[in-house]
Amino acid sequence: MKVSVEKLPTSEAVLNVDVTWDEMQKASDKAYRKLVKQVDIQGFRRGKAPRTVLERRVGKEYIYQEGLDDLISEAYSNALKENDLTPISQPKLDAPVFEMGQDYHFSLTVPVITPVELADYKSMHFDREEVTVSSEEVEEELKGFQNRLSDWETVERPVEYDDRIKADLKLTSGEQQISDLKDNTFEITQERHGLFSGMDEHIVGMKTGESKSFTTTIPEDYSNEKLAGKEANYDLTVLSVESKQEPALDDDFAKKVSDDQFDNMEDLRKAISDNILERKKRSATEELRDKALKEVIEKSTFVIHPTLIDQEVDEMEHQFGHMLEQQHLNMNQYLNMVKKSREEYRQELRADAEERVKRQLVLEQIANDEQIMVDPGEIEALFNAYEQIGQPLPKTEEQIRALMLSYRREKTLTRLIELTTDPDPDAESEEAAEEDAAIANAEAAVLASETEATEDDAEESATATTLSGDQKTETVE
């Protein structure tokens, strides 16, 4: 067979194949030997019927067509390998009806992944952020520990900010009842947002047993458009008032917070400072990696077939569907809530899907250029790491592939930073941080593989969280 491959600027490849009649006859001979073993013909053992008999049974053209189908599959498979083509979807076949005794021509058009024309990433340079920890940050974290260990004590005085109360609360807007809460507990704060915004200032100064009616305005940006900007009418009775009793920041506190790991506040503050520093270093590293990759993407040239973006949209939609299921919703319910059609929702995903495709293509191309590989020992180490943290993974082929892909991308990002930044002054610590990040991202890939999804999307996650909050109008927030 004579096969020529034409790569189109539309990220497609056209395979033109010419087959001689002699090759057609040889292919039909192979097809006969295959078919004769599959067809029962009276008077002959299976596989022993002469070709002429089989032709009378199934048709001469049928045997030739079977041979032609095999030639098409063979030509397609060989052309992909020989021309290093990665198909995105099934090819479109243009195969006219063949004529006996005549040479034959057919063509295949297939969407393919077009390699990225990478920017000169080795000439790029990015500065590392200097990370420090202030005493205020340490004290703020200590305050969080202190709050969690605080006790609440009933007091006989008017309500103040930062108190906790129990109350009966009925909330209406016009003729619509929004909430009717009984014996509900919540803290009084100066920074309340959402449906009950503006309520707290009316409660401050009330006493146990006191009732009060008052009016506020629901914020204009409240997620429920039917309530946003409307008057909210409250009928509230305070049932009890409690004051927060915070523990002293002393050595006993240090022992309790650390489960006796630290004997005094000085050691506890040092440990907290070290933890904050490590978190900030990891965050700075992630930001640096993201910044470097974004610049490479922006300065690279892509030819992306729409099918590749469609497939990524499918993954994102499928993934979001799983997130909705966790909140006992389905996609149709969500679309009804946000007043969008499926087509509108998918169209909104396309920009993010395209960016995700570009990210994957760039990382793949850099990995190829830098000859970054993942060996079996590294994958085994990842499986062992999961086992050590109590999350053993079955070693299925799908999960192994997901781990390898994720870890290779992590190694590629690490290599990109090595090439585009100055040496890290805290390399040993940073190496540990990057290893942890790699494991975390590999875990995400495995979880995505288990649910037939790729990665979780931050914007969709935020949307899902908002949905959850919108449904809980019976809880004071």
C-alpha cells in the first residue's frame, strides 16, 4: 500500500491510501481464511470449505470487503505509528465502493494533537519571593487555638458583641416566611454577611427573656434574587446569653494545645512560627510554578482541535456532576436553579477547558524536551506513601497511569522552576515541600481516575459551596 499523510493547519491529518488490485486479492485471501473458520457450512468441517463455496454462502463482495476493512485498519494503525500522530477521536473514512479488478483509493481524516511550539522557556527568569513570619501572624494563630479551647459561661447581663445567645427567631419578608427558628444558637458579630446581615446591632443590649421586633434590608448581592434588596422583618426572643471564657496563654495552655509536645509558650510559639513559614513557602512555590507555567503558555503557539476542548468540557461537566451529587443535587436541578441551559453552561466552561488543555500540552512538551520520565520505583514509593497515611490504593492499571501522569507533570514543573529561577537558598526544605505537593497532586489524579474525572475546578467548587449555603436558610449564619 502507498500511504501519504497530510497534516492540515486545522489540527487534522489526512491519510491517503492507494491499494493495488493484487493487494486487494491478497487481503481477500486472508479474509477468506478468517471467515471460513467462523461460518458453518453443511457438508464441510468448520474451516475446510473451499472459497467458492464460502463465496456462494456469504457473497464474493463480502469477502473482499472484509479484506478491505482489514487493510484500512492496518493502514490507519501504521500511519499513526510511523508519523507519530496522536488521534483525538475516531477518524472520518472516505471509502468509495470498490470495483472488481481495479486498484482502490481511500482516505481517512482524523483530528490529532498538534505539538506545541514552545516559547523559549530556558531564557525566562522568575524571582523567588522572600518569605517571613511576623509575630502578629503567630499571635493570630494562637488566638485561633485559644478560641477553640474557650468555654461559654451563662451571664445575666445585656448582650454584647462576641457573646453567644440562644433565641427564637422568626424572619419574614412581606407575606413570605423565610425562617422560623426555635432555640437557635449563634454568636453575635460585627461582621455578619448574607441573609441575616444587619441583625446583630439590633440584638446588642437585649436581655434574657426580652423580645424585640425590628427591620433590616437583605443585601442587594444576596444569591436569592427574589429576596435580594427586600425588607426583612424580625421577631426575636433572647432565651439565654453566654460569654466566652478564654484560657490564659500560659505553659498549661502550651501543653494542652500540643498534646504535651511542648512544655512552654516559647517553644509553642516557635513551632507555630515554623509551621506558618512552611505553609507560606509551599504557597510561594505553588504561585511561582503557576506564574512560570502561565508565561510559557502565553508565549507559546497552539493549534488545538475543537474536539480536544469538547472532551475537556465533558470532563469538567462530569466532575461537577459528582460534586453536585455530594450535595444531593443533579445537573438538571442545578441548571434550573441558575436558569441556564446545558448548552449555555457548557459554553461557559470552554475558556477554562481551553486553558487546561494548553497547560497539559505545554507540560507534556516540556517533559518530552527535557526527557523527564517516571520509573516504577517512584510509583511504588507513591503507593507506599498512601499506605503510610492510611489510604492504601489498589494497583490497577488505571490508577498507575493516573499516578504516572500526575507525577511526571509535577517533575516537569519542578524542572521548569530549576531552569527559570536562581538556586533555592533553602533547597532541602523546599525539596521536601515539592515532594509533598507531588504526592498531593498525584492523589488528586488518582481520585479523579476513580470517579472518571480529571481534576477538581476551583470555580466550580466555589459554586457548589455557594449552592449549599443558599439552601440553608433555616440556619443563622
